Amino acid sequence: MSSIRHDLDVTHTARWYEAARNAQRSGAWDERVLCYAALSEILAEHRAQCPAGEAHSQPPIRRPGILTEVAHRAHFASAEPVYRRWRARQDGQPIVRWAGEDAAVKPSPAFVAEAKIVAFWPYRDGVLQVADVFDMTLIEVAAAYLRAVATWAGEHTPLAACHPAGPPACVIEDMGVLAARIPPVGQVPPAPGAARLAELAGMVVGHVLQDSSITPLGAFNTVRDDVLRLLSDPADSVADRVTRSVAELSDQLLHQVHDEPIMTVGQARQILTALDGLSTLLSGIAGGSAAAESPR
Amino acid sequence: MTSDTSPARARPAERAGHEQAAAAARLRAAAEALSVLRYRPAAEQRRASRYAMRLLSTHAAKADWRSAGLPPPLADPPPDPAPPRRPATPVVPLTDPAVLHLARAAMQLHSTELRAADRPRRWAQLARFFAECLTEPTEELVRLQERVASARVNAGDTSPEVLTALLATLDRYRAADGENGYRTGLARANLSVAYRHRGSGADLATATRLAAEEVRARTTRYGPDHPVTLVARSLYTLSLLVQAEAMTAPAAQRALATRALAEITHVRTVRDRLFGVTAPNATRSRRHEARAFILLGEFDKARVCLECTLAFESVSNGDRESQESGQTHYELARVNRALGDSGKALEHVQQACRILAMHNPQGIAAGKAAALLAELSSSS
């Protein structure tokens, strides 16, 4: 589904990331990378000092004054230049902060949000590349993306647990892109779908923080049902619907409890007649090599 | 020299480290994305496996991947994963866990086109390859070795060596993650399967006990209908069925089969909803459901159930005749024999023998099918 890839390439965060990494500004980028690396070191040390919970669960991490610590760790002469990079007023910074100019977003959360995004970005890249090459369906893209979110949380656990614990902020935006492709049902807008998908991404990260031994597949499986329900195309092919209905009807008949009405005799005869006719028609298709071209 | 705006530390090393970590993360995520494709038809899984090999050949350190039992990469040149104007991505060393993950994903996809009997050798080759690359056993390597043992069990090998390896893995995870850790659960389930396959002495009871423990642990943690819990519930019912099949007392057998039927029907219904009626795990549950009907003497219901299973398997597998479809033919042969249709029974058992021998000629299933064929041939 290449158009998903296209839409994901032009999100606010994607454009910010591309601009930030622009070659002309690589010196500024390197300094940012240094700060992110310092944050990871500090969080890893914090984790090493705190005893893990059951199954190595990772409680949320709050570090007041984290930017001062980062400045010290990254050997800046003072904390001020670090704060300046993530203040709402950017004053000609070569790379604008991801959080924009909203004064309500303080430098520390702006920095942590960015650090999470930058750490997650290559995982996102890896998924989108495969999604593009294999023309993934919406459900496949969501599954692959959420498994990548789980992988990120497993490999950057302290960062994922850093306040506010959870996935990188760009996930909300990306889920919005996926939700915009949810097949419309009546007049329901995609916004609730985006919020729900983002919430599911949060649950995936939550499971990883709860049990560091869980695999990305295991973490995704905790929300698989909801993802499928959200993203399934209600208008799937008649062949799929018949397959499901036939399976459902045989199940009901196989497990029929005495006196539980499933259908009238007339209905049974009607279905039987229809199935006889359908069998003749289907044998014409199934007789060839159609099985090899089974739909996904 | 420090300024008020710039840190003093040298930057090239930091940058190189960051770039290498990013390249590894891309491979790691690609492995997850490619694994999603395992529900696609066999031909696409093959392509996905070879695409994984192309990523490994391009982005990981040079290695003889053939010696690791992996397929060749896709022939056409890879698209540039890096956006324009960016320097080439660094090579990821073989010791990075991301490389093992991607190789494992490639093998998982590749193994669908291998016979069950050939899979253990390939998985072992892969494990040996990484054991030689890594200076000490990593968590990823331990999981890979566990995968080798599971492949051996699935191919019918329940030698003491395999059981010991699976027990050691379970102990390792118990110590590392606790009784309810995710990996502990996976290891317990794998051990349960091994005991069930061996089936001697108290093995079946042990298999059922381990599976029941796993169902309890997963239900508490994830809820009863979570896909991870469903795997454990499916294992549990299969253990019950095999135990019931081994019983001689009809009342006890019936009681166990009734319990198994209720459980597996629920599992199958949820899987139908979650994965689709033609998904391999849903059709597997449907076949187990039929086995419960057979035990209860409800052969007409078993036949309908198995015919649906066969139809759904062919949708999922296309032209490829999976080992599982061989098992479905075997069960259909048993049902048709019980219903008195020896012609159809013979037809199905012949199919079963052919398919099962193709996958694993020395396996238990192939042996059972051959015995049934001999019995039906002599009576016709």
C-alpha cells in the first residue's frame, strides 16, 4: 500500500526529522544526538540502580532537572545552551524543536519527546520499507508498525518508561494516517479510530514495560483483536462472506442443542437447493488451477 | 576547547555509534514486519524470506549465509533504504542481535517450504552459525536453540537430549524471569508439546498438567481469549484429546473428550474471529474439534468438520500440500471407515500416506497412516 507510505513520509514529524538531519545542519544534529545519547546513559544508570519488579517490570521514570544532567553528561560548559535548544522560543536555533513554539510545553518534556522519536525513527523506517516492497494491507501495516513499537520499547526500555511513559509522540500522528484509511462505515469519522489505535500502541508499550521478556509478537497479540476490529474492511468480497457464513452455519448445526431452533425445514431445503446449484458452478472454477491463486 | 554552546567531546565516534544503532534498528524492525507476512500464501512467504536475505547480504557484515542453512537472497538489486543525500548506512556486525532476529525471520518464512523432517537440520545449522559468531550465548541464541529443539519435537524426535534441552531452557527462564514470565510460559508450552509427542509412562499426564499451568498463567495475565492464551488452551485440549485417545475405559474417555470438545470449540470460534476461518491456527483447531467428535462417536459431525478443515486448508495453502492436510486426510479416513464407506476411507488414507511421507516419512503421523492403509487394504 504505497500511498500509506507516501502519507507517512509527509507527516509533521517526518518533515521535522528530515529537516533536522539535513546535511547542512549536521553539526547541530550531532549535538542533538549527543544529548539523546546522554539521556539514554542517564536513564540506563537509573534503571541499573533501581531494583526491577516482577518479571523485570519497568516502573515509570521521573527525573527532575534532566536537561541539567544531560548538559553535564554531554560535557557542555553549562546547562543553558541545552535548555535553549528545547525552549519554546527558538531564537534562531539551526534545528527547531519538534514540539513547536507552544509555551506550555516545557524544555524537558520537549526534549524527552524528541529523544523518543529519534530513537524510534529507524524502526519506523525499517517497517515502512518492508510495507512498501510487499504492498502491505492496512492491517499488515498496523501489525508490523505495532510490533516495531514493541521492539523499540524492549530495546529502549528506560526511554519508553521515561515520563510520560509510553510510545513516541509521532505514533499518534502515524496512527492518524492509518485511521484515515479505515473503510468508512456510515458517517463515522476516522478520528476515534486514530485515538483508539494510539491507545493500543500505548497498551503494547505498557505490556513491554510490565514484562521485559515478552516478545514483540506477544505484545502485539495483546491488542490484535482490537486492531482487526478497527481496521477490517466491512465490505469484503462475497466469497469471503459466504465462506464465513458457511462455517458459521455448519458450526451452529454441529453444536446444536436439542430444541434450539436454527432454521425451519423450508429454509433448510432452500439452502440445500442453492448449494446444489452453487456446487455445480463452483466445480467449474475449482477444477482448474484456481487454488494456487488463493486470495490473501 | 569548550564553548558555551558546544560540548567538548569528539563527535565522529558518537555519530558512527548512533548510525550503526540506527542501521541495526532498521533490520530489527524489518524482521518484525517480514514476520507479519507469514500468513500470506507460500509463494509470497518465499519471496519475503529471500528479501530478508537481501537485507542481510546488503546491511549485515559479510557472511556465508548458505552455510547457515538460509536461502539465497532475491536476485534484483535492493532499493536504497536511505533517503537521498544521506551517507551510506554502516554495516551491522553479525554479533548484533538484530542480525540474528532477521536471520531467524528469514528461516521461519523459508521453513514453510521445507519438509518437517528437514526443518530441524536447517534450524540447527542456523544455531550453529550464530554460536560460532557469538563469543558467549546471548538471549537470542538461547531462544534459537529452543527453536531447534521444538523443530526436532515437531519432526517426531523426543530423544532425552531434546527433552533435556527444553527442560534446561525452562529452568533458565524460570530463574531469569520468574514463574509467570513470558518466555517461561513459551518454554513450558514447548516442554508440554514434547511430553505429549513422547507419550510414554506419565508423559501425557505431565503434558496436560504443564499445559493447564500455562493456561492458568496466561489467563491471569492476558485474559482467556488473548491469542497467546488461545495457544495454551489449544495445547491443553490437544493433550486432553491424546490422553482420551490413549484410554481404554469408555466412560473416562467420554468425559475427557466432552471437556476437550467444549474447550476447543471455544478456542476455534475465537480464532475464526481473530484470524479468519482459513487461518492455519483456526483450521488446526477445527481438526481437533473433529477428533473430539470421533472420540464421542459423532462421526457425521466429525466428517462435516473435517471436510470444512480440508477446504479451508486448501484456501490457505494453495497448491502446497501441508503436513496438516495429510493429518486431515488421515482423520477423514478414520471417520469414513467408521461410517462404513471403505472406498472413501481408502482414498483419504492413501492421500494421507502420500502427504505425510513427503513431509516426514519417519514421523508418528506417517506411521499411523501407513498402519491404517495396511488395515484398510487387507480388509477390502
